[in-house]
Amino acid sequence: MIDPRASSARPVPAEAVVPRRRRPLAAAFRALLALAAATGIITDLAISDSALRVLSYFTIQSNILLAAVLAVSAVRAWTASRPLPPLLTGGALLFICITGLVYHVILANDASGFSMTDDPGHAMTGARQLSNQLLHTVTPIGAVLDWLLLTRPGMLRLRHAGTWMIYPLAYFGFALIRGAIMTPGTPARYPYPFLDVDQHGYAGVLGNAVIFGLAFYALALLLVTADRFRPEIRGPENRISSQATSPLK
């Protein structure tokens, strides 16, 4: 005889009761956004005389990650497969938000003190203007819309925020080491003005990094908190499965 209590000892996953459904709208949106990111990256590589220099920018790296995550997510939405881990999708969202915010608030702002608008190497005309808008405006806004409209809420965790900071910290080290081994006067020796050791010294750059790092971590915490309290607006087929979400940790 089977003990009836045994069936209640372990909850049944929601997906075992509610079948997963294909999500063609989400798949199409993510595929188009991945294509936009890829177009911007390829355009930058095509018009530059140094692919390695292009690939050294946080903008390019964050868009490469976003394009890969969106492409895989598009396939999974189309085939009704399990979504990618929120640690990965949330990280891609955070990094592309950092890209958009730093560009529009700092680098494209003459009053910021770190503006790149006067740099002749970053003149925005023609193809460069197209790639600039795709990589700094279209993909960040698109990623936020995907998160808000097409992703189940409540999946991000507080522990994710600290893990996500590993990449900005690693990028900071990469930028300093790269600049130290390059010949002084090399174009874009330091990819961003706030990382320019020649101009600010190591102490100044470290101070800038602390300020930016704290701002990035605050943004990560904001995303986690907002994800916990934003409403479910994806559709009824996922409402039951969202009940399986564990408490914020």
C-alpha cells in the first residue's frame, strides 16, 4: 500500500502539470535584437583599422554577450525549451544597461568631465553613427523591454549581484594591463577617459573605478529588487509556473 503522505512530501514541478508553450513573439523579438547587436559589432569591426582595439571596448564585449544570450534564448522560446539561467540573462541585462547608461550619461555628456564627443577618433558619421546607436541605444532599450515584457519576474537573486561584479572588475584589470604594455601615444591605449592613467594617474583611476563600481553594484541591486516586485505580464501559460519561484535570497 502506498502511503498517501508520500505524494505530498515533494512538490510537483509546475511544468509537469502545465505544458511549456512555444513563444514565437519572444523568439522573434530576441532574434531581431541579437541581429541589431551583431550588425553594430560587425559594422564597427568593418570600419576600424584594428579589430583588437574594437574588441577591447566594454561596449563591444557586452553586446557580444547580449547577442549570444538573445540568440540562444530566441531558439529556446521557439522550441519551448527551458530558459537560460537567470544568472546569465540577468548579467547580460546588467552589462548592456551599464553600456547604455555610461555612454549617454558620461561619455556623450559634455558636462560629465569624461566626454568623448571631442575625440576625433570617435566622430559619429555614417556607418559609425549607425553602429553607435545600435550598440548604445537600441540594444540596451531592447534588453530592458525583453526583461520587462517577455521574461518571468522574480527569478533574479541578491547573490547574483555580487557575482555579476566579477566581470566589471576583470575588465578594469584588463584595461589597466593592456594600457601598461602598450606604447604611449597608441590610439585608444585606454579605452575610456576615466581609465586613462596618463591623465589621472593610478590613484585617480582607482578612485574612478571605486565610484563606478559602487554605481554598477547599486544598479545590480536595483534590477534584482525591481525584478522581484514587477508584475507578471507575459501571459496566462506562465502564471502557474511562476508560483514555483523560490523566495529572494
